[in-house]
Amino acid sequence: MGSRKLWASALVVGLVATGACSSDDGDEGASATTEQGAATTAAPGTTAATSSTAPPDQPASMEEWEELWATERAAIVARIQENDWGVTDDGSQLVGPEGFTIDLTACPPGWSNTEGLTDTEVLIGAPIAQSGPNAEAGGIGRAHEALFAHYNEKGAYTDVNGKNRQVTMLLRDDAYDPARTIPLVDELIDSVKVFAVETSGTPSTMRTYQKLNDRCIPQPLPSSGHPAWGDPVNHPWTTTSSISYSTEAVIWGTFIEQHLDELGGQATVASLRMNNDFGAAYHASLESFFAQSERKDDIDYTSIAFEPSAVTLNDEMTTLAAEDPDVFIGMSTGSTCTQFITEAAENGMKESVEFKFTSSACKATGPVTEDVVGDASDGWWSVGGGLKDALTSAYDDDPFIVAAQEFIADAGFELTPSYNLGLFYSWALSQAIQVAGELEGGLTRANLVLALRSLDMTHPMLLPGITFNMDGNADAYFVEGSDVSYWDAAEQTWVQDSIVDLPGRTPLCAWDQATSTCA
């Protein structure tokens, strides 16, 4: 795969070229990459990369984790206080890091900074698929319930005003159908009057984020990596959550460039994408990368779209197989991920295609274990977003994973792949609520947004070496790093080939739906 510096430099060039990266904060050192020491085994046909930079040590117990988080939260609160950020004395603006502002006078008449709060409860609405093609995503919501139940019992959400509140997640099933999400959001904000709304999936978030911003209602950590959420200027009440799909596409493209010589100097790249905003983001970003690549004449890219409700992907996969691709990328989520993996095994692509990628969304919601797809997933790659996998034995000694497994079991739930994402999102939201509660005025909608835009912490669900932070208008993406891994069917685990982290390199994105690009 070449040296770490070459891999990182190529990624930075790719991110800048496609506009998939950086509101560059001038930190040229941000392109460093690291690799988890235990994961240096190379996949067939590749060379394991080496690194002189060891990943940082992580706490060895939950007590040490909690102490670290308390220290980090205190530092965030101190930074906010030292800079006098928050709601201005006249109540007209929320001011935050790096020029971040919200004009509170533009909020609708009757808007309340504390709607959805009582002295004892925080109501958070969560329309999320629990049926349909992405039903596996239901584990995201259940992980929220389990984590909040754990911290509710510990009294974690006591603010500076002495209000000890319980966080209640109001889950609603939208079946990954934005037509169902819209009335559910309306119910949550108009009838239930929740404090915040955490949506799931790109189409559902895309159809609701303008309304929530117009109504000045926080939309924290939607379960989607669409780059549009990185828009603190035009949509300040919506934050990003996981790695941007555009950044993920650049990592794919750079990986392909790095392996062209292994493929005879030229490559046919085929992708299968969902026919919605989610698939469009991946496709447009990868297409843009190839168009500006120095090796563009050596890369032939073709893509086919399929409907999210498709019962089978046989026709689409047969058509792509006829292209005799060297690289295949599945830009999908949920049950369709296992469908295209199975189809590839049946139509010969498993053997004939040198590099086969699932999306990070597939890794999170599409099981690839032998009980689901047998050995069909063996050797498949993923730019997985840097998450630990609570379902594998690799983390049997990880104190947070062990604790999370316990409070998920205590809540009466059984781990599935999407619980990894649920733990990732719910931990971040839990920390932001605690930070917001320590700010002047205690927990409010404005303070929650300020806390999110200032958050800089060590996330227990991220692999060592991947940072988690946001910085007002300068950096709107919590995660800009990822593992690059492949599935080992014999060991039933993802094996890390490398870890890439590029904090501060993904640019703000004012999304243009007509062109599927960032303005």
C-alpha cells in the first residue's frame, strides 16, 4: 500500500481536489495517520503498511474513562466561559467558536429555549427505521435507550441549576421512508413538543432538516454521514455525526489509485448505489474524485442505481458483472448490503473482482457473519468509519464495550451490528447534554448546540488514533478518520489494514440538491 506519508498525502490532495474536504484551519500536521498495532496483517495482494506512530493508550477501566471524560468536559466548559460564548445578554444571538452564530430573533414566535424540558425529564424524539429494508437500524434507537437508562440511574444529567433530569428517547418507526418521517417529526415537535429530534438515514434527515432549523429545534447527530449536515452557517441546528460519505469516497478513490499497478495499470470500477440522496452523495463524490485524478485516464467508472425497496438486486448485479470490474463498491445500507454480497458470490464477482467494498453504512447495519451470508463476505473491504465492533471477540477486554454490553443486556436487548452506531451516537449526545448543563443557564436548546459545536473528547467507540471533535464554523465534522479493513471469514472479524485520520480537512457544505454537490 506504500508508506503512511504517501497514503496520507494522497488523501489530502484528493480531499482538496474534490471539495470533499477542509475548511482548512492551517494545520498541515493534521494529515497524520496511525495504525492499531495489532492489525498489521495484510490482505491478499496487498502489503501491510507500517507506522512509527503508535496509537494512544486508552483507559484500562470504566473508572478511568469516566475520569477522562469529566476532565475533557470541564475543559470544554472552561473554553466556552473564557471566550464568553453563549446567548448574548440581549438574547438575540447564540455565539460560539470560530465565528459560529445563530440569530435567535429569527426563531418563530412562541419559540422556547427550554421546550421539551421539565424539572425531571428531557424529551428527545427519534424517528428511526424499525421495519422495512433498513429495520436493522432499530438497534441504533435501542442502544440510545440502554445508554441513557444507565446514565439516568447514575444521575448524570444534573445541571448547574440543580435540576436532575432523566433523558427519555421517544422512538418512532419510519421504516426508512421519508414520507413517514415527515408526519412523525411534525407530531414530535407540534404535539409532544420535544426538546430535540434525532433523525436516522439520509432521505429522512434531508426532508426534515430545513423545517427543524426554521423552527430552531436541535437535530443532533443524525444517523447519516451525508456531507450536507456540515453546514453550520445555513443549518446551525443540525450537526454531523459519523464520517462524511464524501470523505469516505475519497478514501475509496485514493485506495484505488494506490492499487492501480497491481491491477495492470488500469481499472474498471463499478458501483451499485441506492437511488436516493444517500446513494447520490457517494456517487457524486467518487465521480468527482475520478474526474480530477491524475490517473483518470486509467480508471473507467460505471454505476447503477436501485430503489431502496428493491426485493432483489439480481438484474443490477448481473449487469455490473458483465462490465468485468476490477473494483466493486456497494453504496448501500441495511438488508440490501447482504443482498449484493450474496449476489456477487453467485454471479462470480466474488472471485473475479480484485477489490470489493461495502460502505460504512453497510458495515454498521448489514451483517456479514457466516450465519447470514456464509463465507460470501470473505475478503470484502470497508472504509468503516473507525468504529469498534462490540460483536467481535477483539474487544472482550475493552472496558467500555464490556460495560455497554452489560447495560444493553440489562435493558433486555440483544446486540446486533447497528448497536455499534447507536452507542457511538448516544455516547456523544450524552456528553453534549452534560456539557450543556454546566453552561450558564443550564440545559437549553441553545446550550446543547453550543456544546456540540465545541465538543472535543476521546470517544470510546472509535479506534485509537481517530479523533472526535467539532469547532464551530472551522470544523463541522466530528469524525474525519476511518479504518480501512477487510472481512476475515475464518476468524469472523474485520481485520484492519490501516487507520487514516484527517481532522479539520472536510469543508463546510451548503448542499445543492439539484446538482448533488456542495456549493
